[in-house]
Amino acid sequence: MLKTAALLLSGVGETNPASVEDYIKYGGFKGIRRAVAMTDREILDEIKESALLGKGGASYPTGRKWEQLYNIEGDPKYVVCNADEGEPGTYKDRELIKHAPLRIIEGMLIAGYLFKAKRGIIYIRGEYRNITDIFAQALENAQKAGYLGKNIMGMEGFDYTITIVNGAGSYVCGENSALLNSIESLVSRPRIKPPHLAEVGLYSKPTLVNNVESYAGVAVLMNIGAQEFKSYGTSTDGGTKLISLSTHIKNRKTYEIRIGTSLRDIVFDEELGGGIPDGKEFKFLHIGGQAGPLCFPEQLDTRYCYEELKDAGLTVGSGAIAVMDETVCLVDYVKHVMSFFAYESCGKCTPCRIGTTRILELLTKFTTGKAVPGDLDRLEDLSIHVARLSLCGLGQAASTAMDSALKYRRDEFIAHTRGVCPAGTCKMD
């Protein structure tokens, strides 16, 4: 069986991405037409039955999330798409924005219809300004074709528009509440929760916030049906998953894989990663983005699905998979990961603002030959405090990669306390 599929990326490379006519040739807008013929409960049940999990990192069941918002009283309700793809090594949302914008629009349209929303907003990261025009053209074409605006598809009272908001390059805006603050022109820092965004979201109104890939998944499953959609994955994690393969691997690009494909196949199968170039040995991979854990050779037979990854101490996260060969120093790598989080901390809470910097300082001691054995305990203590006391996911996950490295390859850290870099790349003083 093929390990890849083309559901979310159906028609990519064969169509004009902004063309409604081309999109319809590949089943476009069948999902919304099917939805308007169903009751609200039937729509919710269909999404729940599909086992579609959120694709922004948390993997929360999409059907449950939509049902929770549906049961909350309040008007208006807002539909927001999080396209602030700032996780290093992650570029799967970019592929959808660039090549399948109408699929995202259809997913947001189905949400707008279900929640009786009048306005949807897609927040696109500032670095994607060069492809924002494609999405804007798709919105314009959808409105001309009667799928946005007033009396959509000839249905009186079905009025709904989608607006683009561009970010300004702040990583923390990937956190949903910081993103909503940015849309409101407030300081883009996370909010204290509860209250949750479904209750008090954009402009203090009930709000749905989902990832780009999640909305595209809704459009697909409403088109082909929950059972067929689920058949591409597992009973608890339905459909396909877009993954971004990068660094020391032969085939670096975005793939749409069937959920349940093993990590070993993702890295080494010729249909996917194709293995490590230049005859080098695989050392580890970083899964789920910078906020995810590291995966070592003994974990490669884990299947890529939420439950099995979780059981193995791994995560789906943002869909990024960065592969590292034997030339990479593990300690130096986690130092660079921590430097990213220390730089991107918004500064709102002290544990994250100060803690990430202190961890970075300690890791720098390891890579320069100045670490002593007690620094290992200090690293672990700092990691616990930063993760438990930080306000949002940035600080809570900043040391995830380091924690997994300490758990599975502690000997490399110990070697550095003795002035030895096993990879031979650190300049030990």
C-alpha cells in the first residue's frame, strides 16, 4: 500500500490554485453543499465520526472542539484560521495556502455556516506575504462565484466573509490567544486561561480557532464522508497528515502521508525521505517542531499517529521532522533550540523570560568545555521549573528537546563535562 495519499493536496500541480472552476473539478465545494443539506447535529456527528484531530500541535479532537463552541451561547461567533506557521522546520501550511487556498476557505465556510458566523479571519504569518496574494485572489474568486458574501449559494441570510490579517513575525502569535490579541491590535502576548477562547475569544466573543490543515481536513471529510476519511488513518486518528521533512535527508519537501506510517519508513522509504545522504549514519530526528522531543534510532519503528507517538514519548506537533546525521553534536543542537526559545519569549512571565536564558547559558557551558557535573542537575531543575511555571506553551515546551536528549543520551552531556565532544564539532576551551 502506498504510504502517501492526495486528499488535502488533491489537484496540486494540475490546477490554478485560485481558480474556483479548477477546484470544483477536484470535488471542491461538495463539502459545503453537503453540509447545508444536513442538520447541525449531523454535521457535528460527521466531524466527530471522522476522528479528525487538530493539526496545529495539540491534536485536540476537532469534532469535540466544534461541539463545545456550538453549545456556547453568544452572538456573534467568530471563525479564525491560525496560519501563523512560525515553527522552524515547518512549512506544511505554506503548501496549503499556496497550492490549495480554496480548500481552506471551504473548511472555514462550513464552520461559518454551522456557527451562523458572519465573519471569518485568517491570520497569515508575516513571512508568508509573498503568497498572501494567492489566498486573496482565491477569496475574490470565491466571492464572485457565490461562495462568500451575501446569500451564499442562493441561500437567503447565509452571509459570510473572510478577511486576511498578516502577522509581523512574532513566533508567540502561533499561540491562539496571542494571535487573537494581535488581530485586535493589542500586544501579542498570551492570555490567562480560563476563560477559554470558545467562550471569550476575539473581541470577547465565542470564537473557533483552528489550524490551516484542520480546516482543509473538514472540507475533505465533508466531501468524501467520515468513514472514507477515517480509512486513511486509524480509528482514533483519521485521515492523512502533512509532514515537513528537512535537513540531513535526501528528499526534503512536504508529504501527505497516511496516518499510521512508521517513522522508519518516513525517513528511509524511497517514496518518502529516501534515507540519509552521503553515506552518513542516522543519529536522531526532531519531531513536531522545535517544541517537540527528539527521536532516536530505537524509536524509529513507532507509527506516526497520535496515540503511538504519545506512548513512545513523541508527538505529532506541527508536523515537522528534522533529521540529523552523525556529524551533529546533540548538546550543541539542543543549545541552538534553546537559543530560539530564549529569543522568541514574549517576556510576559518570568519563568520563561529568565528561565530559557539561564538554560541557554548552562548549555553554552557544555559546548565550550566549561561545564561541571553539577550542571546536569541544574539543567534538569531549571527545565522542571520553566515547564511547570510558564504561562503558555512556549515556555512549557521550550526544554522538551533537551529533556528527551538527557533521558536517552545522557552520556553525551557527561562527555562534555569531561571536555569531550563525541561528534568532534564543539570547540572545547
